[in-house]
Amino acid sequence: MNNKRRRKLTPLYIWHRYTGLLAALFVIFISLSGLALNHTDDLALKNQYLSSNFLLERYKVQPPTTIKQFRAEQHVITQADDLLFINNSRPIATEALLTGAVKLENFLLVALSDALLLVDDNDQVVETLSSLDGVPSQINRIGLNDQQQLYLFSNHQMYHLSTDLYLHKVNETVPVQWIQEEPLSKNTQRSMVQRYKSNIISLETFLLDIHSGRFFGSYGVLFFDVVGIILLFLAFSGLIIWVRQRR
């Protein structure tokens, strides 16, 4: 009688074993990704981004529509759509347009269409001058005169930035060498496109999408349904095996 019962339970044992292996792999992955998401700040997942072209294509990340670049001595400032790159530092998100950059004494001044950014030697923005500081909107260009004094042009009006970072209107004609946009080679454009795309999807977003199944779209929902059915099968088959063994 015992041998007959064992023969009857053998197929159930086999199915229980292999579906358990599949479910175990899934549970391990979900557990690891969940642990990582619980410590997203400690692991700095928000500051790490996907660079794999395969994954970026899966997210349908598009290249930037416009790229502008200015050079100020050894500094390179580039804008790709809504991301501003200052040398090799992390990009800054901005909706304003880059209009120029100059090196002034101990800091770099980056001009946007509605603000002026003061950047230190570590490529960190230490101060932002906006409309609250008298900076006009729609800055078209910036430049330096022969005394290396900064001027900017906005709405048909010229302004002078004093050493105390205060803007004064200039009514007379002043000879200014306006900063010109730097032409980009094809290699530079390709490099900036890749750099732009590699700063769109954070590792935190990727893990969240994988953890929830959204990364796979509609197939992800179906996959999670299948895994749910497998886990239910394991629960019921394990219960049946235990009950019959008890008998």
C-alpha cells in the first residue's frame, strides 16, 4: 500500500521540485532587488544611471534634439536639451537655454537665458543669480570688454556685472567681445548624445521597474501572474504531499 501511494505521489514530487526551483530563483531576485530598494540612499541608486544601449533602447530613450557648447579657457560647458554639463560633473536639469560662459577670477560664470550660475573649481554651483537678484529674463548673450569686465545683453538692453555681483544698465555703447557658441564635430556630438542618454534612467528607477514587472510591459504582468500561480501550486502540492505522508 505504501509503494502504491509513493508511485501516485512521484509525479507530484517532480512537479513540486522543479516549479520550486523556478520559484526560488524568482524569490531570490525579488528579495535582492527589494533589499537594494530599501537602501536606495545608502547605495546612491538615484545618482547612478543606466548606460547600456540595450536597456536604454528598451526604455525608448531618444537622443537630444539640440546640443550647444561653449568654452571658457579650460572649461567646457554643454547643454543637451534639458541637461547642462559643466566639464565632467554630474548634469544639472534646467529648462533655460545656455547662452554662454566666461572665466572670472576664481570662478566660472555660466549664463542661462534667465539666470547666472557661479561655479567653483570643483565644478559645483555655489550661487545662482536670478530675477530676484536683478537678472533680466531672456539673456541673449554675454561677453567681456578689454578690462575683462562682464556684460550681458537682454531685451535690447546691455547690462554690466560689477565685482559685487550687481547688474547695472549700460546706456552708452561699449565695445564687447561676445562669447560665441563652439562648433561641434561629429565625434563630439556622438559622445554628447551617449552622455545625455546615460543620464536619463536612474538605477533606482530600473530596479523599481524590474521589481514590479513594469520593465517588461504587458508581458511583465503576465509573468507575475504565472509566478503567482506557481507559488499557489507549490503551496497546495506541498500541503497535499504533507497530508498524504502523514496518513
